[in-house]
Amino acid sequence: MDIIKTGKAGTFESNDIYVVIAPNQGIKIEIESPVMAQFGDRIREVIEETLQTNNVKNIYVKAQDKGALDFTIRARVETALNRAAK
Amino acid sequence: MLFMPGNNPAMLINADVLGADSIILDLEDAVSIDEKDSARILVREALKFLSYKGVETVVRINPLDTEFGIEDLEEMKYLKIDTILLPKADEEEVKLADKLLAGTDKKIMPLIETSIGLERIYETLSASKRVDGVLLGGEDLTCDMGIKRTKEGKEIYYARCRVVAAAKALKISAVDTPFTDTDDYEGLKKDTINAKEIGMTGKAVINPRGIEIVHSIFSPSLDEIEKAKRIMTEYEKAAAKGLGVFSLDGKMVDAPILNRAKKTITTAKVLGLLKEE
């Protein structure tokens, strides 16, 4: 999947995550979360898995987490990818 | 039946702990047009990740004649759900949904919320063997008919009776429209009593705080449950003797009374008032 423009998905509501993605050379992921110390690695892992599943190799991802579970992270990243690839 | 917005992760996480018998994950009216894609993906991932326990899981898709409906159905049909709630249903839509669900065990619940859907309800509900219940949508129906929706609900009395009659004829569940003033608990109570009195078998709610009220009205009383149990016990004794009709407390028990007792027992078990044997 080629990222051709900016894509956004999610909200700043509790249990959600707001994801912004943009074209980039290589993969760069920035994460903000109130539970960064406990779950930062897991959030990054889920984002990377979702990028891999969608065969994305060049992307910038900014994720502002509000306590999202894995399924929400996957869903919001996938939605942002679909929107940015159109 | 509790409606839950499909694009809200916090509500999806808690959907099965609020006491509803059924949860309706909504991809239609609770989701803005710009977020249809997002809600569909979120509900799909939630259904893969979460295990809802002790509730019927229903997804309200978008109408099949919109650009979203068929995609919703295709995404949902292999997931852990029991039923597709089909909005603005008519005979053709039910047949199409049935065809698209081929190879799955998913049920269809038509949502009757247009005047044409109401007038053709029997054909709509008969259009697929997957149909095991029907929901009346009072808001869209009154909008379609160009009339005001009121708390008293006189304007949907005919629709309620029509839905109940068709559902009874086909021996399926008839679920009443939600009461939309979420702060008016007395109004919800009256509205639920009205629905039960004309034969509705359940009610949809849009706020979890309404579940207890609806349950209290649709639940059989302890006396009714005890009487139903006695009728079933006497029936078994009579059946063992080859008797089709018997008497209890000096009154004849025939098929309608027996059927009512069976329904009371079933409802009591569904609501957790009687243990499964």
C-alpha cells in the first residue's frame, strides 16, 4: 500500500486513539500515551503489525493514545491507511 | 435490545456488561456519514478481539441500497454475531440479505420503519427463513409518514399492532421501538407497558439506564412463573396418561393456556429468573 496523502482516524475520547499518518521515506512512529511507560512498547508493536499486514514500508505515524485496546489501535491505523491511500 | 454506537471503543468494550439481552452494534444512524468506514473497521476488529458473553450480538448495517450497506454485510457475515438488523427493510432487501448471507448461520431481523415496509410486513418477514424477529422503528416511520412522533405514541399504535400481528402469525419475536427521551423514566415505563399490552415481546433501548425498567415490565411475576411450572408438571402427568386436556384448580387447561405457560417458562429462563434444567 502506498501512502499518497495525510490520513486521520480516531478521536481523543477515552479508550480511543487518534492516529495521523503521512507519506515518508521509511517508517517513523511517534506515540503519546498516558500509559507510555506500561504499554508504549505494545502500542508500537500493534501499529507495526498493522503496517506490516497492509504492506506499508514508507510512512510517518503519529498516535495520540487515550487508553485504547489492541483492537482499537488496529482499527484506527487501518482506517487512516485506507484514507491516505485513496 | 440495547443500541450501541459502532464507532465508540469505550462502549464496545462494555457492551455485554450492561444487562441487555441483546446488543445492537450500530453502523447506521449512530455513525456520521464521514465515519462509516471507521465504524465498520472498528466493529469488525472489536468482534475479533472481544468475546461478548451472555448476550445476543446484533449488528445494524446500513440499508442495502446505499453505498455502505453491502460492504457492511460482507464485513460482518463471518464474524461472531448472531443477527443482522436490516434497516428500512422490505421483501427485496430481506431476499438480498438472505442471498448475501448464504453459507452462514446468521439471522436477519428486519427493521420496519417505512410506510411501504409496514404495509408489506408479512411478505417482508416471510421472505427468508433467517428472519426470527422484527423491530419497529418509530422515529423513521413517523418521519416517512410526515407525522409528529409523540411520547404518548398514538401515531404509531396502528404500526405496533400491525407488527405484532405479523410477528405472531409467523411465531417470531416482535420488538418495540425505543423511547427516545432518555431522561423520562416514567415515560419509558408507560411506553413499555403499552408495548407489552398489545403483544410486543421486547423493547429496544438507546440508554443502558432503561434496561432495568424494560426487564421489570417484560419479566413474568413469581406467581406467574410458579403457576406456569405447576401447569407444566400437571401437563406431563396428563400426557403420560394420554390425556390432551386436564384441569388445574378446577379450571380446564387446554392448548392456549399450555402455550402461555411454556412461553412464561421460556421468558423466565431467558431473563435468569428460572434456572435451565
